[in-house]
Amino acid sequence: MKRELTPVEARSGVISGRIFRILVISTTAAALALGLVWVVVY
């Protein structure tokens, strides 16, 4: 059986999930921007 999370633990899980999602989105956006610049320049 899983133990109950404290509010701090639950919040840290939500925050780390949010940070991970922002990291993935920003990495994807950077790759797209790089590709776009490469197409425009060449």
C-alpha cells in the first residue's frame, strides 16, 4: 500500500513535473527555431 504524501511532497512533485514540461517545450522550440534559421540562411 502506498503511503500518503505530505503537502510539501505533493507540491514538489507538481513543481518538478512543471519544470520538466517547460524544459521539454523549450528544447523543442529551440530545435525548431534552429531549423528555421538554418532554412532561412541556406
